[in-house]
Amino acid sequence: MKLKVIATGVLALLTIGANAQNINGAGATFPYPIYSKWFSEYSALHPDVKINYQSIGSGGGIRQVSEGTVDFGATDGPMTDQQLKDAKIKVMHIPTVLGAVVPVYNLPGVNKELNFSSDVIADIYLGKISKWNDARIAKDNPGVSLPDKSILPVYRSDGSGTTFIFTDFLSKVSPDWSNKVGHSTSVKWPTGIGQKGNEGVAGMVRQSPYSFGYVELIYAETNKMSFGAVRNASGRFLKASTAGVTAAAAATAKTMPADYRVSITNAAGADSYPISSFTWLLIPTHSTDPNKAKALADFLGWMLDHGETEAAALTYAPLPKQVQDMVRKSIANVK
């Protein structure tokens, strides 16, 4: 009898494995920590669905979903009108959570948290500010003994939504940056050294004294890195927090466009952290496999009902209720 029960159980497991929906996605590294958690939890609750995700950067996610080589993509910078037009399949943006990009640095001998004006950050990457003891950095950090050492700027070498958010912010606060470099998932950096992924930038800054870079907040906190406060549109220096990201999203949520493609960098308000952004899943509106489409739609519903409550623990901000209500209606279009 016991052998019969065991055999029945093994057969059931094999049947589930044979019929399991393998859903493949790729894209942004910015939300990878929470996506990894969500996909694992959802698959544990639904053994017949396995969601595989590669964090290859937003540029790769946009490219692969546009070519139809993955079942969904992910990006921190919304697709452009031209990218949507050129895609082989019709794609919709689904916002998932909000996050912050922070300026990280490795400054031996300096234990105090630093302040960075927005134009100072732009000019570090433009090569106009090359020393840590530059008068403009010193002005924002009175009483801090800054070393006479060269700054090593570190940037993303891959197509990156984190770069899109960061350069979108710099384009709003620095006319010089806007004219010379602009904003995109990939730009021609005037100075510095490139690394792949949030992980690569964080690793390079950690191991390189006097370096300066930008990563998503959770990467800074997980790696116990120093990151600075940034001057916002109201002139206040703020360190990144879920509260600051939520404040940046609050006004935008009231006027969220139907396709969800919106920028909230340098948002108005004294409590708004200035380098904040939504991040999006890129979902085909019509899948070649109806069962996969059904599973994706079910996952998105689970994300709203359960996943959003886990955002803050991983330093992301959950979607505002008004946006969640919009997304619930959009899920019906995934077929």
C-alpha cells in the first residue's frame, strides 16, 4: 500500500512537471531583488507555473520582448514611441513598484554622510568636477575634510533603466548635460569607467577608493555602501527612502497616463526624493500561448493583492492605490 501511495505521488509530481508553464522573462536589474522574491513565492503557491527571470538590464529586456524571444520583459525606462512601433508584437507597460537611484561613493577617512547638489552630480560625470575637495562639493558639506584626490566616476556600460532614471534626472537639472549627453538607457559618457549591472557598479565602487557611482537603493544598502543625500527641486537635501519615493509619486498618480509611461524624477515637493521612478513589466497584449497569458495575468493579480505588501521591506515603494486600481483593469487586456 505504501509503495502504491509513493508511486501515485511521484506520478503526480511528474505530471505537474510535464504540464508546468515555463514563463521566461528578462530585463531590468533595478527591481531584480523583489522580482526574484515574487517569482519564487508565486511558483511555490502555483507548482504548475515556473517564472524564469534574467536580470540583463532594461535595454536587453526591451530588445528581447520586442523580438518575441521572451514571454515578458522588464524596464526602468519606458519604451519610446519608436520602440513600441518597431516591436514585432504589441507590448503594454505594467508598473510594479517604485524605487530610488542613489549616488554611492568610496571616500576613505570621511565618515560623515555627504550632500550632493544636482548640478554637482552632473558636472562630476561631465568631467567639470574632478577632485573631491572641489569648492562646490565643499560648499554642500561644511565642516567635512575632503581629500585632494581625483574622483573616479563609475557608470553602467550596459543598456540600463537605472541609467535612464539617472540621466533623466540629470537632464532636468543641468542644461549642459541635457544638451551634451541627454537621457536614455545608454548614453555616451564624457568620463569615467563602465561596469555591467547594478551589481557591477556597486562592486567597482566598493573596491575603488575615491570612486563615485549610482545604483538602486537596495544595492547600496545590501552592500553597506555610503550614499549621499541629493538636493531636490525644493532645495532640500534628502537621503533616499521609501517615504521620499512615495512623495515623488503622489502627485503623478493623480494624472497617470493610460499607458503608464511617466517620469517622476525631480518631482515637486519638499519631501520628494529627486531620483525616483516607477519600474515596469513589459507584457505582450496577445500571446501565442493562451495558457502563458492566463498565467501572467494571474501573477499580476497576485502581485497587486500580495506582492505590493512586501515592497517596503526591500526598500521599494508600493504602487499608489489609484495606480493599482488602473492596473487591475489593464490586466484584463492580457490575452
